[in-house]
Amino acid sequence: MFEAVPFGLLAAGTVLFVPMGMAGWHLSRNKMLFFSCALFITLAVGVHLTPFFPSISNFLYKPSSISVSSLPTGTTSSSMIRDSCTFSLHSVVMYKSNYSECVDDAIDSNSDSGCKRMSWKWTQSGSVAECGFQKLKKPDVSVLLNGSWVIVAGDSQARLMVVSLLELVMGPEGMKKIRGDLFKRHSDYSTTVDEIGMKLDFMWAPYVRNLTNLMLEFKENKDYPDVILMGAGLWDMLHVNNATEYGISLSALKDLVLALLPVFRNTDSIDKGASESAWIRSRHLFWLGIPALISSMLNTVEKREKMNDVMCNAYDDEVSRTKLLRQSGGPLLKLDIRWLTELCGPQCTVDGMHYDGIVYDAAVQIMLNALLLESNQTR
Ligand SMILES: *[C@@H]1O[C@H](CO)[C@@H](O)[C@H](O)[C@H]1NC(C)=O
Ligand SMILES: *[C@@H]1O[C@H](CO)[C@@H](O)[C@H](O)[C@H]1NC(C)=O
Ligand SMILES: *[C@@H]1O[C@H](CO)[C@@H](O)[C@H](O)[C@H]1NC(C)=O
Ligand SMILES: *[C@@H]1O[C@H](CO)[C@@H](O)[C@H](O)[C@H]1NC(C)=O
């Protein structure tokens, strides 16, 4: 596998940089996202494709072929660090706010004291500290997402993610102005943050089938966003209440996402031109998990009956079983809202389902740090 990496670099270099170079505007549009994708391809080609073509790797390792020393060093080890950090992203703690340290990200314009009641931070244990996670502030986010097209699709949990993300990029005041539009019941919402040219679309997609349809639309229009954050489950649990069927929908979604990722297909299809290289850029795919549901606090009898712990676990199990997540070899990196909401606890929710901003703030920061990790590769 280690030998596969040099071959991957070579292959990725030729099949990727050429079409991407031709679509030159992508480069200036967002260097970070571009580079991280290039690196992903490198690894993916190396790790996934080469083992299936032993004859090619044999050919490459004839004495006359490229020497390993001519390749950049450290790629393999830094990708290992990247992976271990990716899976440490959720190592956070939450605690009651110490009001004397109420600054920046803890300010809540809706509360009396002006502070959010809870705070969070990454744990400082050795391996997590080494990853150097940081709560990104507006200027960092502006650079990271400059010129990007971000899609957030799902139910009300996804909408709360949009609130946290926009609050970070536009400030609490800017967010206040658009809150009304964003919270029109069951509707889509689009905005462009002019300062950084970030386009953000919220798509109301309460069922997994809606997400699948959305993927089909991207495919049809050959127009792919840079970052996709999606998740659905609560509506399904309430109105369908059948984990098996949820699993079937998830499998269909996963198959479609994989089919849209050219790197998982054979190498010929990578070379089809700009539209597909555009999709390669959006290796930034996130799954928004369902929150912890606190039965006794749910606001209808139907919810209390159908959305119980057993059902929640069954739904979570389907997400694992269908291997949708990167944690199980799939395409999407999970933002573990259930974990974060459990950390925050009943004090952070009034209806047992929708939690205080702090939870989604943390999830947004986890997502942004995941994006950073990918881009740090090439620094
Ligand atoms: C709150 O923070 C201040 C300054 O950081 C510290 O001196 C104080 O001990 C903290 N209080 C609690 C209850 O943690
Ligand atoms: C965003 O990118 C454009 C063009 O690359 C650049 O002119 C601008 O300064 C960038 N803005 C931020 C906030 O980084
Ligand atoms: C989502 O899917 C459901 C069930 O298939 C459908 O009834 C609904 O119209 C869809 N909503 C959107 C916004 O596409
Ligand atoms: C759940 O859906 C599956 C597949 O459609 C079906 O076979 C099963 O009977 C359903 N279970 C319940 C409890 O309705």
C-alpha cells in the first residue's frame, strides 16, 4: 500500500491536474478546497485502485522507473496523522459557562447575561492536542470558504447548522436580519455572503429520499457544490417509523453518492472534463447525525411513542450498517450530533429535540476543522 502512493501521485498528477488546469478558474476560486481534493485523489488512487492493478505497480517498480526519492517526502505519514486527527475531531467537552471568560464565540445576544449558558472546547489530551484544532473565527472562515458553494440539506437540525455557520460568517447582527427568511417553515433558503463570495443554499429535505433527489439534480445539471452537509432521519422516524426502510433509502443514497464520485469508478471516467473535476473538488461531504431525543420532553404523544431510544438506536444502526460514513469506509464524514447533544444534556433543549446553539456551533467548528485538515496536507 505504501508503494501505491508514488503511483497514485503520478496518476493523480496526470489525470487530474490536466483537466483541472484547463478549468483554470477553479484554481483561483478556492485554492484550499482544490488542493485538498487533489490530495484526496492521490491517496484514493493509490490506496483503492493500485491494489487492483498489480501488473501496473510491478511495471512501475522496475529499476528504470521513477525513484521514490523524487517524490515529496512525508505524504504517507502526514496522511496518517490527518486520518487520526479526523477521528479525534469529536473529542470535545462541554461545561457551564464561566461568565468571566464570556468572549467571542460564547456571546449570545438572546440571553440576559449576554453569554451562552454552556461552553465547549476540545479536550487537551496528548493526541488531540497535537492535532491543533482551533475554533475558527470569521477571518479564518472567510479565507477557508472564500468563493465556495456550500449546500446544507436536511430537516430542522440542518437549518440550525445554517444558523451557526452564518452567525460565524456574518456575525450575530447579520444573522438576526435574515433569521425570519431562514425560518419560514419547510422552505428552502439561499444566500450569498458578498464579502467572501460564499454561496450557501439550505435545501429543505426531511427524508433521505429528498437527499437522493438532490444528488440526482446535481448529476443532471452537472453543477456540484464544494461542500455538502446533509442528514435526515427524524421525519422518517416519526412518519414512517421503520428502520429497515430507512436503511434501504440510505443504501440508495450511498450508491448514488459513490456513483457521483469519479474516483470510485475506473480511471477512464475521471478524464471527462471540467464538470466532473468540479465534483472531485467537492470531496467535502458531511453527514449530520440525529440528535439525542429526550422522550419525556418531546411535545406530542406521537413523538414520545415513536421516537424512543430503541428506535433511535435502530436508526443509528442502519447508518452504520449501510456504510454510508467514512468511519465505516463510506463517502460521508459524520458530524455526531447525538454525541454533542448528549454532552450538552437536557439543560440545552426545551423540546427534547432541538438544542441550543452551542451544539451546532461545535458541530460547525468540527466541520471547518475537518476541511482545514484536508487542506493542511499540502502546506
Ligand atoms: C472563571 O475564570 C476565571 C478567569 O479565567 C478564573 O479565575 C475563575 O477561577 C473561573 N471560575 C470558575 C468557577 O471556574
Ligand atoms: C477572496 O478571494 C478573492 C479572489 O481570490 C480575493 O480578492 C479576496 O480578497 C478574498 N477574500 C477573503 C476574505 O479572503
Ligand atoms: C421529500 O420526499 C417526500 C417523500 O418522498 C415527498 O413527499 C416530498 O414532497 C419531498 N419534499 C421535497 C422538498 O422534495
Ligand atoms: C418495515 O419495512 C420492511 C421493508 O419494507 C417490511 O418488510 C417490514 O414488514 C416493515 N416493518 C414493520 C414493522 O412495518
